[in-house]
Amino acid sequence: MNLKKSLVLIFILLFIDQLSKVYIKTHFTLGESVEVFSWFKILFIENEGAAWGAKLSDVLPVSDATGKLILTIFRLFAITGIGYWLYDVIRKKGSNTLVVAVSFIFAGALGNILDSLFYGVIFNESYHNVATLFSDEPYGGFFYGKVVDMLYFPMVDSTWPEWVPYFGGGNFRFFEPVFNIADTAISTGVGILLVFNKKAFTEEETNALEE
């Protein structure tokens, strides 16, 4: 798989990701949801932190704003590293499996970075109103945008049996995290590497030896 095909794949994933986020942001208020199926909902939330909404300020003695800035800068370094990895794999004529996997990961990481970098300066708040694109009253600043999540799969929504210690009678929901297309791309890329590990890296080593 050459660089051109990789870039086309990245562009398609990035376009779908950003289109879905802009649509949700400009058509939903924060917390609003639409049931597609009993096990699948579109639920608009905004993630100010890392995976699953974790914040650096929860574990480090820094403010939420400082934690957000550190996280965004870390993401920039991470995407730079992933981008170089992708370039190096293609340059060394790595396996199609590896190129596709890294392309998915790169596209997903870039999709969420765009939210962090720009959404704070092009959207206004979504609390109690639908946000406006290129608003005159943006909710944040450059580097301080919130990641838009909307895919929600509560495949099991029930209660724990009363006899279960501590959790008895409480709500039980699976799968609870809310995520986006970018997260899905990253998970898909990582999944490809885990499931097709030997095919991805064995072919890469073989191609390198043939050079």
C-alpha cells in the first residue's frame, strides 16, 4: 500500500469523523440523545480529558485548564510520532496490513486533535442551546477545545440483583462509554495489529530483508 492510498484512507476517515462531529455540535444540545435502536443511541457529550473523560487534574496538582493544555500538547507529540511511524512503514514497504492499521490509528488521533485545537475557537457553548459554527462567542481558545462524542451502545441496561454485595439494586449498563468515529478508527487500528500481528510485522520484516 503506497502513500497515496494511505492518505486517501486517512482523508475519508477524517472527513467522516469531522462531519459527524460538526453535525452533532450544530444540531444537538449537550446531553440530548436520539434512540436509533434499543441498544444504540446518538448521545451528545463533550470530553475535556483523555480516554473515558479522565483528566490530568484528577491525578496531578494542576488546574483543569493547565491539564487540558498539557494533554493537547502531548497529543501533538503523539500524532507526530504516529505520523513518522506511518511514513517509515510505507518507506520500508511494510505490509498492507500494517499500513492500514497505522493509517487508522493516525486518522483517529488526528480527528480528536482537531477538536482539541480548534473547536474552542469556532464553536460557542452547547449548554441549553445548539452551538453555532464560527460563532462570535467561542467557548474556549486555541488548544482548549472539547472532543465531541456521540456513539452510545447501552446493549444491556438493567439492575444488579439485590443479593450482589455493594452493587445490589444498582443500575448495570453495558456498554457504557460514549465515543466517536475517531475513537473507533484508533480501536480498529489497534485491533488489526493485535489480531493480525504476525501478518503485519512478519511481512514487514520480509520486505526489509529483500531490499
